[in-house]
Amino acid sequence: MSSTAEILIVGGGIIGMLTARELALSGCQVTLLERQQTGRESSWAGGGIISPLYPWRYDDAVTALAGWSQQHYRQLSESLKEETGEDPEWTQNGLLMMQVEDQTEAQNWAAAHRVSLQILTADDVAACEPLLGSPSPAVWMKDVAQIRNPYLAVALVASLRRLGVNVVEDMPVLSLLSRDGRVRGVKTAQGEISAGQVILAGGAWSGELMAELKTDIELQPVKGQMILFKAKPGWLQRIVLQGDRYLIPRRDGHVLMGSTLEYTQFDKSTTEVALEELQQAAFELVPGLKDYPVVKQWAGLRPGTPHGIPYILEHPGIEGLYLNAGHFRNGVVLGPASARLMADIVLKRETIIPSDSYKLLAIH
Ligand SMILES: Cc1cc2nc3c(=O)[nH]c(=O)nc-3n(C[C@H](O)[C@H](O)[C@H](O)COP(=O)(O)OP(=O)(O)OC[C@H]3O[C@@H](n4cnc5c(N)ncnc54)[C@H](O)[C@@H]3O)c2cc1C
């Protein structure tokens, strides 16, 4: 096989698919290559909280992307539902963060970024979320929403097909092709595909394809395990976070408990230890969960970067080669803004936010 595409995107997670959608909506001819099925890796495994956890602890570069996405998520979800009939279930049920030590930093950050954030007493917390085992003072962000990320992925691929994007599944990209400082396309198991522009959005695997390009990219897989309870719709109301553990109630009564943070390379197996730890943490937060079964356990590989700031840039030494990867724990919330910023860079438009913070990549 030998063929040609205008813009090639490698990787069909939400970052690749959102980027493809932005470019297709701008009139570009896009081909997306996914080595297995779209939206089945980290983008499927994630929790779908549309906010970083403890957002004030992040760099402004993350806050800027998150803020833009948060303003556009509801509209995105509604448009996808209208276009495709698939509902990503954008739901604004707020984020309740328990036992937060740096409340003053949280308040200062919220004031500076005009974000709604309140400090609640233990009594307030008990009144608003009566299922909690030990209500304590908490930080409450009422505007935080969630999305059902597997549904988002299904809606996105349907939207791409409607927009005329050539989505090719079961098509692993083996290497990137470049010559004389320009990208030429990619090599797949079924032959070469030439393209004037190639965007690498391979999540945790992006580093493997970048390895031969001698950049200082710092990207590694970070495993996260989750468990799923089947409770009743409307039972737990809010997203609840304590330490590194959170509960996310879905509309249909499922409650996710996440997540572990494990540096175990590309191992995606689930473990008994994580199951027990997550179950224990869930029971401590909401004792009533003991009455409901755990119906699923899974793991996904986050594309981890040292500060959680994604790479969104054109390769400094290879014209036409772009990278949109490294969203670590926040690819769902940062996705729409990252995709739009990537499209702005590719199409040489004015960017939605300054792009310098996402260009921290040098060649050796
Ligand atoms: C347990 C867990 C909980 C999370 N919770 C949240 C949350 O609540 N909120 C939030 O914002 N984020 C969350 N995240 C993070 C978020 O899921 C990720 O940051 C995001 O999904 C990354 O998207 P991606 O498209 O870059 O990567 P992926 O979804 O991993 O997609 C990359 C795709 O590229 C494909 N690919 C790789 N190499 C090749 C190749 N050579 N050729 C062709 N295709 C290739 C892969 O098959 C894959 O489909 C969570 C993650 C985990 C694991």
C-alpha cells in the first residue's frame, strides 16, 4: 500500500480525535491512523472529571488549557449528541475536596482566576452529601462537571466519520518518515503513507515514535487502576475527592473509584492489591458502598510528563511534524483546548492562548 494524505494524525485517543475534528471543521482533509480501535486506551480508562484534581496546585499552563476547555465542554457534548445521537453525558455535579490543607492557596488561586470555590464546614458537607462516612471541612467547586469518557470517544469517532475524516483502525504506525528537515509521512505495516503534515497523538506511546528523532521528550506511561460499583441512580450526588482517591457518580448509578498512580512501564494488568486499596478507600469515604457490588476493575496508561504540561508544538527540527501528547492525569479536561491550540498552530492562525509553555522540546 502506498497513499497520500494532507494531514495525518497518529493515535485515536481523545487527543487525536479532538484534533482531527478541529482540523476537519476548519476544512482540512484528515486521515487518522489508530493501531487498534479508537478510544480504547487511556481515554477509555479515565474518570472524565473536567478539572484537574486540586487545580490550584498546577502550573498556569495547565490552568489556561483547562479554563478554555471548561468553557466549551457543554457545547461540545451537546453538538456531538446532536450530530451523532451519541450522548457523552456532560454532567455538572461539582467537585467536593475533603481535608484540604492548602485552603488559602486554593482561595487565592480561585480569586485570581475567577473560579467559583467555597470552603465548607463539616456540617455543610454532611448536609450536602449525607452519604459521607466522616464529613470534614472541604473545598467545594460547584461548577466542575464530568463527562463519560468512553461515550465521548464513541461520539467523537462517529462525528469524525460524518465530517469525512478517514479513520483507519488496526493500523499501527511503525515509524515517522522525514527527509531534509521535513516530514514526509509515516511507515505502517501495510506500506508508506505520504503526508505534508503529521501530528503525533499517541498518548503514552508517543515517546516510542519520537525516540529516533533525538529530542529531549520526557514522556512515560503511568498506570492508573479503577474500580466500578453498581449503585442506584441519584444515590451519591457529587464527585468526592480525598487525598489521591475519588468517587465519581455516573447518571445511571455506577460509581467509579479511582485511582492508583503506578510507574510500571507498559504493564496494564490489574491487581488484587489495588482492588483492595480502592475498595477500602471507597468504604471509608462512603460506607454505604459496602452494600453494592464491584462490577469491574480496569487499568489505563496515562501519558505522564514531569509537570503534567502537555507537548503541543511543531517539532523544532522537522517542518510539518507536530506533537500533541503528554496530558498525564488531565487529558480529558485539557483535550478540547489542546486540540484547538494544535489546529491553530498547524493552520498558522492566531492561537487561543499563548503557545510557548507547551513548546518545551529541544533536539540533542
Ligand atoms: C485511571 C485514569 C483516570 C483518569 N482520569 C482523568 C480525569 O478524571 N480527567 C482527565 O482530564 N483525565 C483523566 N485521565 C487522563 C486521561 O485519560 C489521559 O490524559 C488522556 O486520555 C490521554 O489521551 P490520549 O489521546 O493522549 O491518549 P490515549 O487515550 O492513550 O490514546 C493514544 C492512542 O494512540 C494509539 N497509538 C499509540 N501508538 C500508536 C502507533 N504507533 N500507531 C497508531 N496508533 C498508536 C493508541 O492505541 C491509543 O488509542 C485519567 C487516566 C487514567 C488512566
